[in-house]
Amino acid sequence: MNVLQIARITFLEARWRKILWAVILLGLAFLLVFSTGFYFMWRDVTRSGLASAVSVLEPVNFFLLAGMYGIAFLGVALALLISVDTLAGEITSGTIQTLVTKPLRRWEVVAGKWLGLAVMLTAFIVLMCAALMGIIWIIGDYVPRNPVPAVLLIVLEGLIVLTLSILGGTRLGSLANGVVVFMLYGLAFIAGWIEQIGALLRNEAAINIGIVVSLLMPSEAMWRRAAYLLQPPAMSAFGMEATPFGASSAPSPLMVAYAAGYVAVMLLLAIRLFTTRDL
């Protein structure tokens, strides 16, 4: 019960700080820009007489992947921004002592804050993805493959960054925590590209580099799995998967299970480090 109460307070705190409203407004702006651009691009495709090629190349799916990629990045950015100061800032300012001195266990504080932020992040990603796919369906009359598991993978990507940020906040200051987590995300992004290029060139060394980094930071692997589930098989025949929005090398379901376990282990480690820290 204490965990749920702290989660509720964390969620309300985001609203008090106007974070929630900023997220809603920026999300609506993203959807507005995407829908406008997609409408005019799709209108030009249909007017140019390429409608017969649409069923083969499915450019609408490329636009869908681009939009989903943007949402995935926004989810990562949101996960980092809402969590980077959650523990680190409160420890530095001393406000955390108002919580830990009450009849609350320290693990309840960490778990409650994680739960509140996770609910906010999940709601943002799910609603944004649903709205974007609705726009694609209304304008292009297109429904992607496997939308539900793909969206859940994007949520898992955001939860990985969120959990690492909370973990870092138990020992690092806000600025250092943000830098470390963002650099890890960037490292995973570069390694994901290396693995994709290695898969196209059949270079085992490059593929192994991507796999090793994915074990350290599996965020990018979740996006590539989501892109693989969304894109039609026809895209592979035209090389369209070799883009930031596609996946020429898709992680296995075992990697998804590893990523879910990764989040659980990092959260338990954050609880352990916060519990043993001298406040």
C-alpha cells in the first residue's frame, strides 16, 4: 500500500511541476507535425500514379517506422528527464529525509517512485503510438503487423532507461547520472548500427560487438525487435530495412526476456544501493 501511495504522489508531483502538461502539449505537437507531413507525402504518392507500387514497396510503412522511431526516442528522453533528479536531487537537497524518517521502508520509496514514473512513461508511449497508428490508418488505410508487441517493446526500451537512471541516482548527482545514462544509450545506438551493418556484410565480429553491447544496455535491441515486427517482409527485398527505422538483424525473443530481467535486476540493485546508503 505504501508503494502505491508513493507512486501516486510521484505522479501528482509531475503534474505539479507541469511536466505532465509539457509532455501532453509536445506530444500533440509531434503528432500534428507528423500527420501534416504524412498527409502531403501520401497525397503526392497517390497522385503521381505510383499507387500500383505501393502494395510492393509499402512506403507508408516506412513513414510509420519513422514516426514510431521518433516516439521511441521521445520515450527515452522522457524517461531520462523525469527520473534523473528523482533520487539524486532529493538526496542532494536533503528532502529525501522527510520520506525516510517516516514509517516507510527505503525499498518502498524506490519502488513507489519507479512505479509512478513507469506508469506515466507507459501511458505516454502507448497513447502516442496508438494515435500515430490511427493517423496512418485514417490517411493511408494501412494497419501494421504486430502493433501490440511492437508497442510493448518500445515501452520496455523506455523502462530500461528509466530504471538505469533511478539506479544511477542512488549514487551519482543529477548531472553525472544524466550524462552516464545518456552515454550508455548512445553506445547502444552505435553498437546497434554496427550489428546491422555486420549482418548485411555477414561480418561476425561486427555482429558480436553489437550483441555484447546489447547485453550491457539492451535498449536499442528492443527498438530493432519492434521495427522487425512492424515492417512487412517485402521491405527486406528492397533493402529498406537497412535504415535507422528498420532492422536487418532482429534480436531474438530470448533477448526480450533478458531485457525484462535486466529491468528487474537493475531495480533490485537500485533498492539495495539506496537501502545501504548513508543519508
